[in-house]
Amino acid sequence: MSTIRSVVLGAGGYLPEKVLSNDELSRMVQTSDEWIRQRTGIRERRVAADGEFTSDLGLHAARAALDNAGLTPADIDLIVLATATPDHTFPAAAVSIQKKLGMKHGVAFDLQAVCSGFLFALTTADAMVRAGQAKRALVIGAETFSRILDWTDRSTCVLFGDGAGAVVLSAESQPGWRSDRGVLSAHLRSDGNYEKMLYVDGGPSSTGTVGHLRMEGREVFKYAVGMVSDVIDEAFAATGFTAADIDWFVPHQANIRIIDATARKLGIPIEKVIRTVDRHGNTSAASIPLALWEASRDGRIKKGDLLLLESLGGGFTWGAVLLRW
């Protein structure tokens, strides 16, 4: 029996021009290139220019994804933007992207699940596509985390960067087999009991300010590998796939230690892991789509490849998606 799948037609990404290296950071806060690399694997990250908003980054990524798919904004009827750093409290940054694309049709909205945002947005768009509420969707992850960092706190300011990534999804009839293209399985979780381990100490309802990012790094690391591995096991159980079937593991790019520890626990060879954290830092909701863009653009990810995507973010929120490119 045939089924409707959300198939990826194209991917795009955008990184701001300004590169902030570890050496430059060491002149801003007490740290060093060696200290940052050993603990995170990061050597540089990008920082948005003054006047460059999250919607601007998302717009660039969206246009690149549309070009890659051979489509125009007229072909899109849904935009879901994952971001924790919107331009304004409201309206949603997604409607700003919609406007900048010249669209006066369809629906656009933001979704907030921090570093897990892209997987939550992808799952939401997939559900709407399969329900017949959209035919083609832009799913975007875009962040300007540089705007919420405390640049005197070396435990957080060295970790994050700005950027945006996007994919175009299209409703396509598939046979309903394991070999189907598109989103095959999605598993999402959250647990608010961990909220104080990774959060921002401000907001319109609490302090009336934007606030700064705060994190208990060791505690996050302590839980991350186990939580993510458990939800990945659920995805495998639901589909019958195993780690041996995965062509590419595309994790959230938070920390090289978490990435490598998760791959080892799952039994996925390092050569099958897409890693961009060294050059991008942690771009939160943008990290997975940026990795998809880079690895598809350089030819590593090919049509028909089976991808495992995973992430964990503040809240905690976490999830895993199995996707055939």
C-alpha cells in the first residue's frame, strides 16, 4: 500500500561572514585555543553582523535550499522556523522570512525547542504534509546566539555560533517500504525537570529582558548521551533498522565529546559521522540543517542514503529522526 512521505528535495545553509577564532576569544575572556579544543572540539565559530537578524540568516538558507531544489517561493505553502533567538518577541521570525521571500500565501510560524528545534520543526512539518495540510514546506533552523551570550563567561561564550540551515520537503507517494525516501520515523521527548541545567535567565514574562544563556555543562554532558541513545533505540525498534543500516549519523553539533561518545555507544563508525562543530560551534537549531547542507553539497550524502538525526537541547528537549535522503 502506498503512503505519503515528506521527501527532501533540497538543502541550503548560510554562515555569517565574521569568523571568531579561539585565539581571538582568548583576548576577550580567560581561555585558550588548547583549552577550547580539548573540551569541545571547536576552533572557530561565526558571528552575525550588527543589523543582521535571525530572519536574515534564515532567508539566505531558505533561498539556497529552494535553489538546490529547483523551486521558487511560489511552490511553498508552509514555513516552519526553529529558533530560540527570534528577531522580536512577536511577530514570528518565520513571517518575516515569508515576507522577504515575497510570499502572500501559505502559513509560517516559529517553533521553539532550542537545540532540538530543527527536529521538532521537521517532525511538525512532516505531520502537516502527511495530513494534506501542505504540499511543500521550508523547514529552517536559524539562530543568533551571539546576542544572548555573556561574553565574560568562558564556560558558555566559547561554545556557540550563529548560522542557519534549511531543507525543502515535498509530499510524495512512496511504496510504504523500508526503502522509501523521506521522513521514516520521528521520536521526540521533553522533561522540564532539567530546565535549570540549560536556560536563559531572562524573558518578557519574567524579567522583561532578553537575558543570557546559562548552563551546567558537566550535568548536560552527564545526561545527553544516555537520553539521546534511548530515543535512537526507539527509532530503531519502530522501523527495524539498526546502527549497521545507517549511512550517515548527523547529530546536533554541541560538543565533539558528546558526538563521539554517542557514536561509540551506538556502534556507528566515526567515518559515518557528520561533524561540523569544529568550524561552526554550537549553532543550536541551525546545527543539523547546516550539517545536512554541507555534507550533501560536498557529495557525502547522496540520494537514497539512510540518515540518523539526533539532538538534545534546553528544557530538556531531545529526539531522533530516521530520514532517507
